[in-house]
Amino acid sequence: AAWQIPCDLGIGGGDIERRLPRPGHDTGPAVTLKVFRPGYGHGRRRKSPVRTEAKAIASIDSDLVVRIIDIGRDGPTRFLVHPFTDGQNLHQFLASVRGSLDRSESLRLAREITLGLFSVHDSGLCHGDLKPSNILIHRDSHGELHSRLIDLGLAGRKARGAGTKGYMAPEVECGGAPTPAADAYALGRVLGEL
């Protein structure tokens, strides 16, 4: 597919998400590009972080984890293509509802987030950076809330001490590698915010 990055897309220190129509289609399902800054990962590891993340996601069979449609390149810039999800991440969503989330909705989200993480583990991987901003929240046509895990950039790597402070297990903060147990710690922190 002839994916191209818009010239007005600013790329910062990491990556950026951007909703776009499919090439040659003014209407129909949109997609999201996860764009990696040029040169990201070079000089630090042999494997491309783009292909590492794509391979990790492709091995997971679950609707509760974001899918990969394509891997693209526009000049020196690489990116992943995801289906577009019309919603917010969990951090944004909780800020918008301001504590008005009822118990049944909290339980549904807790179940889906947990099952999504189990599907990552069932594939022999760890998420490595589970946190509210890496969980997409959207409503279906009946108005029911659903979740989807995103940003599995660490899933295919054993990056020691990687993650986000506040959701990292103590052993990871001390330089340990991500494990399912460390993911479970992060899950507990996330569920405590629902």
C-alpha cells in the first residue's frame, strides 16, 4: 500500500499516532499510523523496533490487543499501520468521566484488560509497559465500553529496567527484565484506578 506520512506530521522523541484514510480512499475505514522517528533504534540494537513490535503483535490472537495491518516506510521514517479506534486512552477517559464510571462498566473494563494481557502472555510475551495511556477505550454501537491494549514495543524485547515509573514492578525498577509477574504488578496498579 502507498502509505505516506503527511508533511505536517511532527515527530518528537519517540513515536506519534495519527489517523489517516486508506490510500486511494476518501471514505471508508480510517487507520492509525504509529510513526517512529527517523533512526529510532539504530546503534542500540540489531533488530528494528518496528519489526520487533509488528512481529510481537502478529503472534497474539485476540480482539483485545491492537492489530497490525501493515508495516510502512516513507523515506527514512518507518511506521506501523493499525485499524483506527474511535476513542481515548484509559488515562484520558478516566479524566473525562471524573469518577462517574459505574461498577458494571469498571468490571467490564477490568475483565477485558486482564484478558487482553493474558492473551499477550499466552503468546509467550510480556507487555512490558502496561499503563492507562497504553489501553484504548471505545464504545460499541450499543454504547458499551470496551478496551484494547496498544504499544507493545517492549513485548518482543527483554529490555532491562524499561517501562513507566509508577507501573513498574520493584524488580524491574532495579534493572530486571520484564516478566508476566511484572505485568501483573502493572495490571494491579491500572485496575486500582478504575
